[in-house]
Amino acid sequence: MNILVTGANGQLGTHMRLLSPQSRHQYLFTDIAELDITCREAVQAYVRGNHIDLVVNCAAYTNVDRAEGDEENADRVNRQAVAHLGEAMKAAGGWMLHVSTDYVFGGDLHNTPCTEDIPTNPTGAYGRTKLAGEKALAATGCRHLVFRTAWLYSEYGKNFLLTMLNLTATKPQLKVVFDQVGTPTYAGDLAKALFTVVEQGLYEGHEGLYHYSNEGVCSWFDFAREIARQAGHTGCDIQPCHSAEFPSPVVRPAYSVLDKTKFKETFGLAVPYWTDSLARCIRNLNTPQDS
């Protein structure tokens, strides 16, 4: 089977690349330099020319703040490109696994974990375009699974973990918001989940929408404190603050904890607790040869 992974240079795509040598299948990895997924003709030609059987779409426009002033380009990547991939895989008779986000929520206040069937109500361009991508994929008629995730971090790229590791090592004091609650998700865990679904053929008969993040609940303030604690950065005084103290062009979800029940019951896969996964990621950063 030929498997295309888009967004291959991002956090999730990088982890998929690291897992791929374990597969009996042929994985092809592309980013913008190899394939412009916003170009319908290019996508169709690539899928036909490489006899693609399944796509794992890790590509996304993820700059939440910038998207507010650049919604047209966010839409090209988060909606139009998803439709192009779905159309191509519909024509090929294949499958598509697509990664979405907790930012499809936010406009309604929740205090219990979000299940797949509750109403969506995004508060910004990023969430709107990602939700539009989910709908566009469904409209193609392609056989597909959508995995919404949240607060993704890893050893690679730019993310909250790497920023906090730097700041807590160099600043005497930090303020971090405590009024946004969710679950940090290690990209390595999400990649392993997607990889297992592909390798074991678990997508067969299980089309639909799933939520996947690590287990547990915390605020960004709690996340920052745990990063500093595990890294041994004891010299930084981390204080909680309100989101209003850091003005942003977009209102982020105040509570977007994802309920993983459907994922666990459907695929029979365990989901690691967020602090355990954070510890593994930090160990990998300290010992790259073991990552």
C-alpha cells in the first residue's frame, strides 16, 4: 500500500516519518516544496502518479493569531486543500485520515469534556477554516476519518513546550494564563495512534469523527509549571494570569478538553496521561539518540 503523509516537516509529520521504517507499506512524505496541496491539479497528478491508497493529512495553517488577518490563506490550506485531497482519494477509491482541532469549539462554554456530537462554535478564523475543512472532506464522499486534537507539542518545530523550556531557563519570572483549560498532546503519541490505525487497518469500517489528545486536564499555567518542574528549571517564578492580560486578535477556547471515549472504544488503544508523555518528550530532548 502507498501512503501519502502531507505536512511532513511539521511536528506530527516528523513523528510519522520516524515511525515509517517500522511499516511494511510504502510511505511518501511531502511538504510544500514537494507538493502544493492547495493546487487541485497537482494533488490529482501526485495521487494518480504515485498510486496513493491512503492519505494522512498532517498539513495545516496553524498560526491562530495570524489567521485573523489572513483568513483567505488559512482557508486555502485548511479547507480547499483538504477538499482537493478528498476528491483525489475519492477518485482513487482510497482512504483519508485528516487531523483537525479543538478550536472548532470555543463559542459555547463547556465544563465537561467535549464529545464528537456536541455542536461546534469556533471563535476565530483558524477554527472556522478547520471546521470548514472537516465539512469539505465529508462533502467529497471520500472514505475518511477525522481526528481532532489539542495543544500539540513535540521535540520539533515551534511549540509551547520549547518556548517554555527556553523562558523558564532564562527568565526570573513569567506570567502564564490559567483561564484556558485543555490537554497537552504529545505529537509522538498522536502519530503513534494514527500509525497504528493505518498499519492495523483499523480504519476499515470505522469512518467518522474522533477526538484524540492525551489524558488529563490542565491550564496553560499548569502546563508551564510542570514543564519547568520536569526540566529542573527552579529559578523561574511562574505566576497565573488572565487571558485579558495578553491581548490577542482571537478568543481562544476557555475549555476544550476532548472526550476520548469513542476513540478508545472503537480502536482499543490506550491513551497516555499528559504528564507521562511530557516526561518522555523531555527525555528525548535531553538524549536525542533515543528519540
